[in-house]
Amino acid sequence: MRKTLVMLSISALLGACASMAPKYERPVAPVPQAWPTGPAYAPAAGQSTAPGQSAAGQNTAPGQNIASDPNVAAAAIPWKTFFKDEKLQRLIEQALVNSRDLRRTLANIESARAQYRIQRADLLPHLTADLSGSKGKVVSTTGQGAVNSASYSASGGLSSFEIDLFGRLRSLSDAAFESYLSTEEAGRATRISLIAETASAYLAYAADNTQLAISRRTLESAQRSMDLTQKRLQSGVASRVDVRQAETVYQTARADVANLTATIAQDRNALELLVGSPVDDALLPTELPLETTWLADVPAGVSSDVLLNRPDILEAEHNLKAANANIGAARAAFFPSLTLTGSGGLASTALSSLFSGGTHVWSVAGGLSLPIFSGGANVANLDYTKAQKLVYVSAYELAVQTAFREVADALAVRGTIQESLDAQGALVEAASESYRLADARYSRGIDTFLNSLDSQRTLYGAEQSLVSTRLAALNNSVTLYRALGGGLE
């Protein structure tokens, strides 16, 4: 037994060899070190902004302008800090528990973890224990006829353990480990995407509810205009053209009400699919807020290096590291492999004396295999692993470039969205006053119905555009938070 323990110790030491994989170096990010600047872009965190205002120019409460600190990254901001609406927070919590897509991702993580453990086990000897016995009657070779025979043994040892002289198994284990880490980052990316998609679906429901309220108000206003025009027609003051023109706004709003009613039902279906369960009516929003109070401002920082911590980029990097480790395994295949088999135990002709008076037995066997000719398979496998590494290098660089563009696009919108909101708000105010005056002049017979009709149409379109712009502003904040790898905890 002592020889067996010595043999196992030597094999473990020999198996702790370094990998033949190339030294890993992270590819240089093929993007600028800083975010784009110019009139279209919001100032980065740390640059001057008006006191009490965010980088987008929106008023924030004291202590809420988290974008003012250039050292704060979006990934460090918990999602409950960013999404401040309590109803939305409860829906996101339900989604993180019930989402089937997330459950599938988590199952993939567990599968990758198990695969890594299987591969890692090859680095260690696989010990087995055997207990065997046989009894029978055989013909004696000494002329004594048939005699009884018995044999019992108990042994332990290892079978065909590969001593990892050149790091082949170590490289395969490293590759499996990086693949596992890649799935973990994919899981984090799925969580962030689920949070952002749930928020966007929630905002879309609120926006469509607001649009429905506008359409209903316009429908009621158009109905009053139709009734007034009909009375004026009966009095001989208005023409049938006026009646028909009044009806165009009414029918337009009527169609919008029907379409928005169906759209809101679809919005709820989309939200329930993301949440993974039916949504309580009490958790549904009634309309978009006038101010962006549902979301906190998100810091972009000064340097684009923050993108390197985005989960999808980390996922791509772990895949690249796995491909790098596979090169080490392919290189080690050109060198000899040493396998070891050994056992030690007790043997006896009587079961009762096996452990008390049995004879010590042991055996050791080793084998050395050197590849001489394989038809070029090893060379081709090495070329394949090198080509695969280039594939993952390109995938990593593309992930970085895509992330940079997503953030830059979101910053471009954030830099101009407040101007759009101000302009749309002013347009609605002007159109509302214009319609009030035109309607009053028509009611008094001072002006034609066409001016009142045009003013009503302008107001209706301006109100719809303002809701769309408010939704775009909120969605852009969600997009920026997601693009910067927003935090989970």
C-alpha cells in the first residue's frame, strides 16, 4: 500500500504541469478612449452642467444627480435605484423570478458548470476499490482428481490515469472553465436585458394609455364641433362642407381610439410575457409622468473603458480565453502521453482470513504513447484552434464596437432630447391657444370653420408628438442604462 501511495503522489506532482497555451493578451479595444463630443452629444459626467440639472438638462432633486460623479459607473447603480417607480419595481421583481427565458439561461449556466467539473476531474486520479471472490472445483494437475479451490481479494488503485506532462488536460480544463464563466456573463446580460425590456414595455403601455386619453378628448371635442356645425347648417349659416370637414376629425379620433384600445391590449400581453405571469391591474400605469420622475439619470463616465465590464463583452472575452486554452491542448497532442495503472490490496484463499491474514499484493503498469503518424490530424487540429481564436478575437472586437455605438447613439439622443421636449411642449401650448381662439371666433361667426378645423388638427398632432417624444426620452434613458451594463443588485 505504501508503494501505491508513493506512486499516486508522484503522479499528482507530474500532473501539475503548466499549460502550453499562448500567453493571453486582451485585444486592444478598436474604439476611441472617450465618448464622442459635439453639439449632438450630452456632456459626459464630470463636465460642467447647470447647478441642480442633469447632463440632459432635466431638473433633479438634491442627491439624485448620480451622473455628476465621474467615478460612478452605470454597472454600480442597482436597478432599484435607477427605476424609481414602485409599480415598475414590483413588475421587474416578478420578471426576474418568473421569466422562462431567464430560467433557460440559468439552466445553461448549471450545465456549463457541470461540464467544467467533469473536465476538471480528469486532472486527478480516479481511485476505485474492488472486492472479489471465486470458488469452484477444478481438476488437479497432480493426479488427485477434482479438488475445491477458492480465491478472495480486496484491492484499491487507479486505472489508466494520464499524467499531464505537457498540460493537455490542464488546457482543456481551463477552456471548460472559461466557457462556464462565459455562460455566467450571458446570464447577467439576460437579466439586464429582461429588466430593460420590462421597463420599456411598461413605458409603452403608459404612453399608449396617454395617447388613448388624448384621442378620447379629441373625439369629444370633435363631437361638439360636429353638433355645432350641424346646428349652424340647420340655421343656414354653415354649409354641408363644414359638416363633413368636422366629421373628418371625429372619424380620425374614433379610429385612433379603436386602434389604441387594441394596442394597449397587446402592450399588456407583451408585458405579461416578459413578467412570466398575469399582471395585476393595480400594477399597470395610467399614463406617462409629466416629468422623468420614474427614472434616475445615468452616468456615462468620461472613458469608454467602462464598456469592458459590460456582460456581453465579458462573455466574448471568456470565449476568447477558452479558444486560447484550446490551442494549448492542441499543441500538447504532438507530445508523448504517459498513462499509469496501479493497484494494491490483500488476497487469500479464505474469506474469513482475507483482512486478518491475507497476503499483500500490488501491481504497477505504465504506458508511453508517442504520436508518429496521424494523417495530419494533429496539425489540422492545431490550425483549427488557431483559426477559432481569430474568430473569437473578431467577435470580441465587434462586441466592443457595437457597445460603443449603442452608448454613443444614446448619448446623441440624450444631448438633444430636452430641446425636443421643450419645443414640443411649446408647440402644444401654442396649438391649444390657437384652437381655443379659432373655435371661439367660429362660434361667434367671425371666422370660417376651416381655421378652427386646422387648429384642432394641429393640436391633436402636437399632443400625440409630445407623448411620443416623452416616451423616446424615457426609453433613451433605459437604453443608456442597459448599454452601459447597468447594475443588478
